[in-house]
Amino acid sequence: MVIDCDACVMQHTSACSDCIVTVLLDMAPEPTLRLDEEEREALEHLADAGLVAPLRLVPRLDRRDDAAAG
């Protein structure tokens, strides 16, 4: 899973302040975050237990995808 906040419709909303990615990206050297399946599942379990904020990523649809579909 590749997480890029620039590709999230929730970017610059109140959801950003309650998203685990915000914390992780503050520590990351790149503006994107790569998680393997085990890491994603671990974060999901931590969020379900209330130990970390959940992933709030809502992927933005690419306008080229919209044009091709319609």
C-alpha cells in the first residue's frame, strides 16, 4: 500500500489531524508512505484498540479516470 496525502480527498481537512499517516509522515524522509500488508494490518489493529488514530485515507479519483469512465 502506498499512501500519498496529495492523493487523498481528506487532505487539509480536520481528518488530517486524526490520521495515523500524519504522524508517520512527519517521521518519514519522503512525502509518501509505503506499507506492506503486515504493517497495514498492525496499524489497523492498533487503531481498532484505540491506541493510534485510524488511517483516514480516501483516495482522490484521477480526472483522467473520470473522463475514461464517462
